[in-house]
Amino acid sequence: MHDGHRISIVIPTYNEAETITSVVEEFHGHGAVDEVVVVDNNCADRTAELASQAGARIVTEVNPGYGRALMRGMREAEGDWLVLVEADGSFSADDLDKLLCYLPDCGMVLGTRTTRQMVQQGANMRFMLRWGNVVAAKILQLLWYIPLEPRLTDVGCTYRALTRRTFEIIAPGLTEPGPGFSPEMICEAMRHGLRVIEIPVHYGARTGGDSSHSGSFRQVCRTAIKMFRAIFRKRFARRIPASRRGRHPTEAVLAKDA
């Protein structure tokens, strides 16, 4: 628990048996964490079994996709504040306090892996990948510069924290099944006028497995296209009326009927 709020860690997984035990133990051992939710997204190995043995609660999402797995985990989590993290060991629980301390002042706190001094040797953040994320973030920033003036450098970092209320507000607009889900979350929060900030986090080498989104040049290009598509689709979607921005869907309905 942090400042009276229950904290849930949400970890999407697809065949992460090599790393899941250490990741669950690290985050479960953090004093602020109340639960670790591991989403079994059709794992064919012992990921779920090992995660459970390490202290995680297992939920299942049969529809494949990074975005779908995260949505299932956030829906099933019991915490007041939700923290998303990868299962590959590239993120550190030591950065959790940084995310949580800013959350009372905004709806979503994003990690950024583009601060060079915090990218460890061997991390999957090569020059092209790092600057690709920066370019995508700057395009998103420009598209929402008026009226929000965001400051972003990384649209693809999974490590982020959001309040339960933020999730309930943006959930109806989250439809991306794959890697486009990460920028879509940011865009949907901005569509509702929610405050989104970004802070540097440590980014280390994967301790097992290969990335299905950024392991090769082809995968990077395919992921980038999906992210750009999500960003522009959200920016030019029908605007949310000012009276409904930042409201839970039920509140918006009540306001309309009043």
C-alpha cells in the first residue's frame, strides 16, 4: 500500500518461464505492492505455474495480443492504483516509488527508456529503436500540444502507473490488441484531458526470451506502423464533448440525462 492506496502490479506474459519467477519476486517484495497479477496470454510453458509459486495471482486471457492481456489484467486487478510492467526483467522495482510519488498529481505516469544514462549495457534500446520512440513521442506531443502541451519522449514503454479512475475513464476507448495499445492509452487519456507526465526509468537487458515487437528490424518497423496508426486514429477520432472529458462513463450518462 502507498499513501493509503492499494497497489496492483500487472504483468502480461507469453512464454516467460525463464524470467517470470524473478520478476514476480522482485515486485512482490516491494513494500508498497499489495498484489502481482500475471496474465497468462496462451502460454505454452510453465509461466503460470512458476508465477503462482512466486506469489502472483494468475488470470487468463485467451485472445492473443499485448493490449488484450493488459486490459484483462487491469480489469481483474483489485488495486486502487495500477502499475504495468514487462515480464522480461528489463524494468526494476526500484523505480516504482518514482512512479507512485507523482500519481496523486496526475492520471497517468509514464516511464521513459530514452534517457541514455539510464539505459544499461545490453538493453534492447539500440540507436534506431530509441530515436524511433522519441520521434513517435514528439509527433504525439505535437498533435496534442494545444491545449495540453505534453512533454513526451517514449510512447512504447510498458512501465507506467495509472489510477483506477483513469483506467475506468479510458477503458471504453481502448481497442488496440497489440503494441499500438501503449500509445493508445496515452492518446485516450489526453482525449479526456487527463494529466499525463513522464519520468526516466532504468532499462536493462532482457534476462530471458526474445521480444516479439522489437527483436529485429522488421519487427520494429511493423510495431512502429501500428503505433503511428493508433496515434493518428485517436487524434482524428470524433472529439469527446468537454462535458464528458475526465469522467467515468456512468457519470457522463448521468450528466447527459440530468
